[in-house]
Amino acid sequence: MISVVVEVSRTIAGIEAKMAGVDEAAKQAAQKMAHAVEAETKTLLGAKRHSAKTKTPSAPGEPPAQITGTLRASITSTDAERRGFGDYRAQVGPTVVYGRVQELGGNTGRTTLPARPYLSTALRNLRDSGELARIYNTEIAKGLKA
């Protein structure tokens, strides 16, 4: 009599190693994409400047012109946070309270400001240029090789 034995333990171990590599790659992708958005946002916020004593704001719909650089300096990204297998979130945003009203527009209590989006513009620039897809694809490819 001949016996056929199938052992999948090594196959399962290999699959689990690939899954761990892809999960880590997703984390790295989220982190690197957040850093790219942070850098692009800071670039946009430094593109136009004026002194505090001049009235030369950016046009509505354009990123705010830099006066002191406080908004630009406040832009940070968080570490990627795991939400599930291969599901990570990293956030980018300002730490100054007026960052939101600059992005979205609104009433400050003294005046109504038009939206001067900078975060959404940075994200759109990176998406449209293919940079976010490039980061994602590069990291996932690394994870699949692990």
C-alpha cells in the first residue's frame, strides 16, 4: 500500500510570512504617504510670503500666504495607526487653532475668511501626479518580496 501525505504547515508558514510582510508594507505606505503630504503642504504654505504689516493675502482658493511661518511649522503627521490587517491610517494636519478656518473658510469672530485650502491641495497634487500611487506600489512590492 502507498500513502500520500500532504503537509501544508510549511506552505501556511510561508503564506503567514507573506501576510506579515504585506501588513508591514501597508503600514510603511501609510507612513510614507503621510510624510509626502506633510512635505507638500509645507511647500505650498511657503510659496507666497508677505510681512505682517502689508495686506497681501493669497487669493481665495489658494493656499494662505506665509507671514510668520507658524501655520507651516505646525503641520505634522502622526504615526501610522493599525485599524486591521493591512489597514493603517496616518493623519496630517496643523496644530494651530486657525489652521481649520484657513483650509475650509468660515467666521473667525472678527471676520469671515474665504477658504484657502492647503491640505486638500497638497493631497490632490500628490494624487494627480501619481506620487501617492508610486509610494503605495513600491511599499507593497517590498512587502511581497519579504
